[in-house]
Amino acid sequence: MECIELKKMLFHAYHGVMEQEQIVGNTFRVDLKVFLNLSKAIQTDNLDDTINYAGIFNLVKEEMAIPSHLLENIAGRIIQKIKQKYPAISKITIRLAKMNPPIQGEMQEAAIIITD
């Protein structure tokens, strides 16, 4: 099965449980793989025979703009929206990371990975 991969999509958003996160915001990184049959697009060289990754990016951007407490909630919404818009997708893997999470210590990111 073929896939389209979007890597290192960066967004400033206001997700988190702590009040400060909801005011100041943070940087979030999204990596996404969508699996689908690309055999027709391979032959035709026609955008109509595949999924436009700019459209996927815009769906991710829209969901990232909606504040949430949990990364799990955001990732779940992104998966749901993409599958609704693009039913040809058979599987999605998303990695969603909060950069520099507010903890007592040093950590580059906290991330979740969901495959649906």
C-alpha cells in the first residue's frame, strides 16, 4: 500500500491542561502518513487521481486552531476530518508533538502516535 507523508508541519496553538498554555500557547509538530491506492495517479500523472496534500494540510491547520486540553483529542479530530473528506484513505498514522512542554525539567517534546 502506498502512502502520502506530510512531515514537520508546525503550528502555534493554545492546547494544554494548564491555564498558561491556553494563554501563551506553544509550538506543535504534526507528522502524518495517509495510506491509499496510488496506482492510478502513478499511471495518469493527474491530481484528480490522488489526494492533494495541500488539502490535508489545511484540514490539519483548521483542527490545530481549535483549543483542546489533550493531544489525543486533537489527533482524533484530525483523523476523523481527514477520513470524512477523503474516503479513499484506508489508514492514517499521526504523530502529534508539543514542543518544550511545561514541566520541571528539560524535554524537547512530548508526543503521541495514533494509527487508525
